[in-house]
Amino acid sequence: MTASRTDLPADATVAVRHPDAPAPGTVLPAHYAHCFGCGAAERHGLHLAIVAGEGVEVTATFEVTEHHQGAPGLAHGGLLASALDEILGMLGHLTRMSCVTARLETDFRRPVPVGSTLHLRSRADGVAGRKLYASAEGRLGGTDGPVAVRARALFVQVGLEHFAEHGRPEDLEAVARDPRLIGVPDYTVNP
Ligand SMILES: CCCCCCCC(=O)SCCNC(=O)CCNC(=O)[C@H](O)C(C)(C)COP(=O)(O)OP(=O)(O)OC[C@H]1O[C@@H](n2cnc3c(N)ncnc32)[C@H](O)[C@@H]1OP(=O)(O)O
């Protein structure tokens, strides 16, 4: 099989849970109130409530509704990838790395019907310099249910200037006025 750009490199080390990471079972704060994946203020968002697990692992449940359709009665694949991206990105809460998705590889194994509950789980597979490698899955109906979607991802650690330089000015100004819109702790910026 051809090597993938999300394969763990030989120099990768184990991802370490930050000593100040929220305890297992804690619902993690949204990293941004208007985030499509986890923000409560985003009316059209997924509103994922993501829970810290043991080690560098998080979980969430995603209720698939008629607003998530791609084909009649079935979830849209891009939207499922968004849910996986979100639960993968939230691993940064546990490692205290401010990361953005560089690569996301998704396998769609089964159709996901409207009305189903997708049980999402992600975990960090390793770290190499600024790169965090992680994988995630979504199971239908229960944590032991059949795997419907699976993803592997590479996140790259960025400094706060990434957001300051590239974000839309009015949104950055809104955050400056109300810092509570950002729900991340003090991240480690330089590894
Ligand atoms: C708080 C976080 C919450 C997360 C919320 C959910 C996640 C998201 O939706 S994030 C939004 C979507 N993602 C983005 O907008 C990111 C857009 N991309 C970028 O800004 C840049 O390409 C970025 C930051 C990823 C990398 O750029 P840059 O900082 O210049 O680093 P660069 O030197 O190119 O790459 C660093 C390393 O990653 C590797 N890399 C970068 N992109 C990729 C890729 N697509 N595939 C494989 N490897 C890659 C590089 O090869 C390099 O490896 P090495 O260190 O071994 O040489």
C-alpha cells in the first residue's frame, strides 16, 4: 500500500496530555463561540459537546437531523467530515497545542441515516515537531456500533498570529471586545 501523508513518521513521539488538561469526563469549552463544529452561538452549527477522555482522547455524540442531509434521509459526507475534523481538532485542548487541520483523510464506510446517533471518538497518535497526527471514528447507534466513518488527520501547530493575520477584521474585533468568545486555555505556542 502507498504511504499516506498522515502516516506517523519514524521520528514521532507519543502525544502527551498536558498536566493542566481538563479531567476525563469534562465537557470541553468551545474553542470559539461561533465555531461551526462546537460553538453554541452558531445557529446553524453542529453544537458538538466534546468530552475529555483518558490520555489524549475525546468523545462526542452527534444527532443526525434532517438539516444534515446530502441524499434523501442520509447525512451529507462533507458534514460528517466536519464533525470528524472538529473532534480531531479538540485534541489540542488536551495537549495544549493550538493546531489547525493541514490534512484530513476520510473513509465513509456506511450510510448514516437521519435520526441516527453517531458516536464520535478521536485520539492523538503521535507528535513530530509542530505536527500532531490523530485519528477518529464515528460509530452508529452506540460506542460498540458499526463504524460508519473514519478519519486520519495531520494538524499543524500555529502561533496566535495565524489567526490574527488571516481572520476577518470584524470577527477579530468582536473577540477583542469580548474575549469570552474564545474558550481555549493558554496554549503552548512554541513546541
Ligand atoms: C483551536 C483549533 C481548533 C480546530 C478546529 C477544527 C479544525 C479546523 O477547521 S482548522 C481550519 C482549516 N485549516 C486551515 O485553515 C489551515 C490552512 N493551512 C495553513 O494555514 C498552512 O498550510 C499550515 C499552517 C497548515 C501549514 O503552514 P506552515 O505553518 O507554513 O507550515 P509548513 O512548513 O508548510 O508545514 C509544516 C509541516 O507540516 C507538513 N504539512 C503541511 N501541510 C501538509 C499537508 N497538507 N499534508 C502533509 N503534510 C503537511 C509540512 O510538510 C511540514 O512538515 P515538516 O515539518 O516535516 O517539514
